[in-house]
Amino acid sequence: MKCSHLFAAAAIAAMPLAPVDVLAAATSVATANVNMRAGPSTTYPVVRIVPAGSTVATYGCVADYSWCDVNFGGARGWVSSSYLTTVVQGTAVVVSPTVGFPVVTYTPAAYWDRHYVGYPWYARGPAYYGPYRAPARVYAAPPRYRAPYRGACRDGCSGSATVTGPNGGSRSRSWSVNR
């Protein structure tokens, strides 16, 4: 009998602990089909759409309760609080400061590194990070083709050029001149 208790205690001790934010989540319901975004603003990319009537785990809201940090279907993101309801004293109410959800701080780089590494728009994260966005990169236009000196192309000539852009894409161009 003592052996089975020791085995159970060892099994419980060996289990990984759940993250704290999973334990602190409250339940909310989406009132309409709503975009779950990668940050607390409509300028962030859509992570997925939360269907109307779906239950989401709510971890907290930003200080003005305009956006809430949620989990739906295994994905983490932000939903406008005006599309979320929760039950308070037996009544469904729109999420607001009176609901009592914790206030959370959005730290863009850390949040994206934790939740969005596998998403196709992850690398563009700095362009979305709040009001202090990274300045847009300005690239010089590729050099225009200049025809060779007229005297150098007596019986005809041809050539080609390839230009590689800042994101690794490339364009090739070939030409020929017949005289």
C-alpha cells in the first residue's frame, strides 16, 4: 500500500507544471465572428477568426479594456473586448473594467517570440509593433539598362542582367540588338 502512494507521489512530482497563465484564464464568449489578432489593434495581422458563440480563454485585458488577450483553438491572440461577454453573478455582460479581468501589459517582441514564430508574417513583426514603428526601408530602384555604345554593336549584340531585391526575389532581363 505504501509503495502505491510513493509511486503516485513520484508520478505527480514528475508531471510538468502548467504555465501560470493557463491556470489564471477566465472564460468569455464571442458575440460575433471576430478576428483574433497578433496584437491589441486592428493594424495587426489576423491569427484566426473566432466564430460567434465560441468560448475563449481570457487571460486579461489592456488597461483601457479595449482589447483582451485570449486563447482559442490552441492559438493565442487579441480580441476587441466589445465582442466578448462573460458571466458575472449569473448575467452575461460585455467585458469591461467592472468584470474584474486582470490588466495585462502587451510587450510586442516577447509576445510574438512566444506565440507566432511559425506564422508566415512573424518576420514582419517590427513593422506592427505599436505606435513606434520601424521606419520603412527605402531601396533604390534597380539601375536601368543602358544600351552599349553604338559603335560596339556592329553586327548585333545581346546581353542579360539580373537584379536581386531586398527580400531575396530576383528578376532577369535579356536583350538583343540586330543591325
